[in-house]
Amino acid sequence: MTVTKRNVVGGSVVTELLKHPHLYHVRAITRDPSKPKAQQLAAQGVELCRADLEGNRETLTAALAGADVIYALTDFWQKRSAAAEIEQGKAIVDAAAGVVTLQHFIWSALPDPVALSDGKYLNVHHWKGKSLVTEYIQTQKPDLWAKTTTILFPNYFENTLTDPQRYLPVKDAKGTYTLKFPHSPQTVLPNVAIRDTGKLVHHVLEARSTYFTKTIAFWAQALSEAEKLAEMGSYYNVPTRYQASSAREFQELLMTRDGMSEDIALDFTEQLLIFESCGNVYACEKFVQAKDSWSEFIREHKLL
Ligand SMILES: NC(=O)c1ccc[n+]([C@@H]2O[C@H](COP(=O)([O-])OP(=O)(O)OC[C@H]3O[C@@H](n4cnc5c(N)ncnc54)[C@H](OP(=O)(O)O)[C@@H]3O)[C@@H](O)[C@H]2O)c1
């Protein structure tokens, strides 16, 4: 049977899926349908469902009922707790496993930092929690796993907009823009413009069973923070300086400047050190590639 109109429960992919109203009816889960962001979605034709991933499971089950596709993600940063994130993930997975109409489950995740680093980095909880949920689907919910595509997310270009103090350089008295990161200037990270998520998810849905049980490493460009800074400097015609700090120095900066606890600052620092020690662990030709570049992004946003 060819399904021409599918129900999708999701978040950041809605903009793309709304471009295809003949294919998708989009339902979004929020804890507060009255907030402006949710109301904007409603105005675009998205059906809103109130549910809390850490609340009553019956509400979540009702919100997912009848879905053909579920796009699911958890949010570590609001509570900064791996236990809470794992609970959120398992709640979605348990509810999704009971959705009889479900054809495709897309799970937004991060890789296992301990396995990737051969046991070197044990404190990257916001990766580990997501990878444990992936493992939970695979080992405890085999029927759901059979129709699951896991997408590993990289460093967003948009971090410069949401957390400019951390991702943008600081101008000193002489007019030089300095950026501190715990990386050598050559260490590259996988990067993407988050708006490409919708294009990727649409592609994955159209490919139907092609990516069932597969893990897609989602990234457009492997870039070092030093390269990103240099390109920004050249675009804005300002002097820049990349300063590689020690891991400890960077962790302390996250604590004093960004108000992170010692544990969370270590979590954040160690995720970056994985790329320093293990290279670009997302690079693999068999994975789907995104298209936007850092060059395009700095031309479209006023960053400095
Ligand atoms: N920044 C990066 O470079 C990067 C890279 C890879 C992965 N990630 C991961 O991305 C995740 C955050 O995603 P994002 O940046 O898209 O966050 P976001 O824009 O802040 O969105 C988080 C969403 O989660 C919903 N949410 C949070 N707690 C919920 C709960 N208990 N029940 C129901 N919904 C809940 C919120 O909905 P309402 O508020 O409307 O209820 C909101 O729509 C994090 O886990 C992070 O580790 C980030």
C-alpha cells in the first residue's frame, strides 16, 4: 500500500515537512501549547499536543496515537541530568513501541563517548545518556528497532546564536577578536546548520526502509574552531586570534563565564577533547551528508 499522507510527531523538522502538506500532517508535542513558539507552529497548520516526557505516560501515549512516523529527541541541557534524559528517552521509546500504526521511528542521538574513546572519556553524560537510550531500543524493543533510524547530531553553527559568549570571539581593547577553545588549531569537529535537519529527515522518510536500523552521522563540514574564526575575521575584515587553552583552563572558563557546575563543565570539555584525541569520529562516507557551509552561514547572520 502506498501511504500518501502521513502523521508525524516531531520538533525542528516541522518547517521542512510543512512544505509537503500532501504527504505529511504534522503533530508537535509541547509542555505548553499556549507559548508563542508553539502558537507559531499552530498558525502554520501544526497540530499541538500537550505532553511532558517526564510526566504522565498516558498523556504521551495519547499524543503519539495514530502516528505513522515519530521524530524524537530529548533535551539534556534543561535539567543537566543524564538520569532525567534517559527517563525522557525511555518514555518516548516505550510509548512509540505501542503505536500500532507506526512505520518509522527517527531517533536523534549522540554516540557512546566511552566506546568511541576506548574508555578515555567517562564524563560526557549528555552523549552517554542518549547512547544508552539507543541501546535500550536495540536490546529491549527489537520490533521498534527494526524500523528505527538513529541520527547522530554534530556541532550546530547556530550555537553561535544561542550561546554567543561561548562560541563567538571576544574583542579586546586593540580590536582583535580572540576565541578560546581546548583544541589545537588543527582539530576539526563535524558541523552543520541545524536547519538542514528537516532536509535530512525528509530524505530519510522518503527512503523508507533504506535506513532502518542504520545510524546516520549528520554533518556538513569538518572545521576547526580556528578555521571558523579565521573565515569570520576575513569576512568581517577584523583581526582575529585563536587561543588553544588547556582542558582545565577551559573547564574553569565554563564555570566562571557560563555558570556551569564543575561536573557539567567537565562533560562539555571532554566532548570536545574526544575530537582532539580521536579525530573526526563522525566522518564516514556511507553516511548521508548535509549541504550548508560555514561560509554561507556567516554571510547570512550578523555575528560580529
Ligand atoms: N547544540 C549542539 O551543538 C548539539 C549537538 C548535538 C546534540 N545536541 C542535543 O540537542 C538537544 C537539545 O535540542 P535542541 O537544541 O533542539 O533544544 P531546544 O531547541 O531547546 O528544544 C528542546 C525541546 O525539548 C522539549 N522538551 C524539553 N523537555 C521536555 C519534556 N520534559 N517534555 C516534553 N518536551 C520537552 C521542548 O519543548 P517545550 O519547551 O515546548 O515543552 C523543546 O521543544 C540536547 O539534548 C543536546 O544534547 C545539541
